Amino acid sequence: MANLNKVMLIGRLTRDPEMRTFANGGRVAHFGFAVNNRKKNQQTGEWEEEPVFMDCDAFNRGDFGKLADLVERYLKKGSQAYLEGHLKLDQWDDKTTGQKRTKLKLVVDVVQFLDRPPEGAGGMSRPAAVSAARDNGSPPPSDSGYSGGYDDAPPAEPPAASGGDHIPF
């Protein structure tokens, strides 16, 4: 039987990324993310937005991985982003009750920054999409709309979303 563990989300950060550095020099960015589910209210018949919250981890992987560093640099609480990744089950023992606890987390493989840059960004550019594993044969998604570069107006052509010259590393 085949298995597939892939998640694609568009939402907003619920808290600033918190960075952690490992003994081997690797880094991880931990952050909260929220998306909305639409559901119909049974009493009023109106559609309502119901938020879903998720914890996310973005790692610097391999010799050239900079995903955690880019998340730290470009995303903050309230930033809108497209995330692509896979689910991971965290398990631990609760220190106060001693009970086993579990939580699903999203391990981010690709991030695309969707917010416009702040005023006065002065021609700096940031990557439209960044992949943790650029050589895995599947490029990050691209769309025909504005992808979050540091220009004053949306580009006429959408930038290439994988491994192009626009990625600053």
C-alpha cells in the first residue's frame, strides 16, 4: 500500500519564529501557523471561518540549507505565507502529570512569502519560494500572481519558484 505525507497550507504566523541552534551548527525555526476552515453554521445557515492552529518547524538542512535562517529573517507574527511540508508526530511525557502526550507538527520543506514588503525596503529582494530540498525533483509551486518580491509593484512575469538566481545563497 502506498503512503503519502504532504501538506500545503496558506495562512499566517501566530507568533514570531523562535530559533534554536544545535551542537553541530544546524538551526531550526519554531513558529505557530493558523489557517481557516470554512464551515456552515447549522442554526443560521451562514458560512463561518473556523481557525486551525499548528506548530511548525523549518530546518537548515544540508550544507547549503538556509530555510530556517530565511524564515527568521523574513517572517514575523501576522506574516502570510504558503507552506509545504510533511506531518511529524511528536511524543513526550508530561512533566506535571506523567502522562504520555502527542502533537502533530508540520515540518516545512518549502516556504513562499506572500506579504508585500514594508515601505522603504529599497529594492532589496527576497526569494519568492525557498525549498529545503531543492534537488528532490519537485519544484516549489509557482502562481500567476504576486509572489512577494521587494519591488514596488507586482512583477509582469511570476518569478521562477525553484533554484533560480533570485535565491540569495
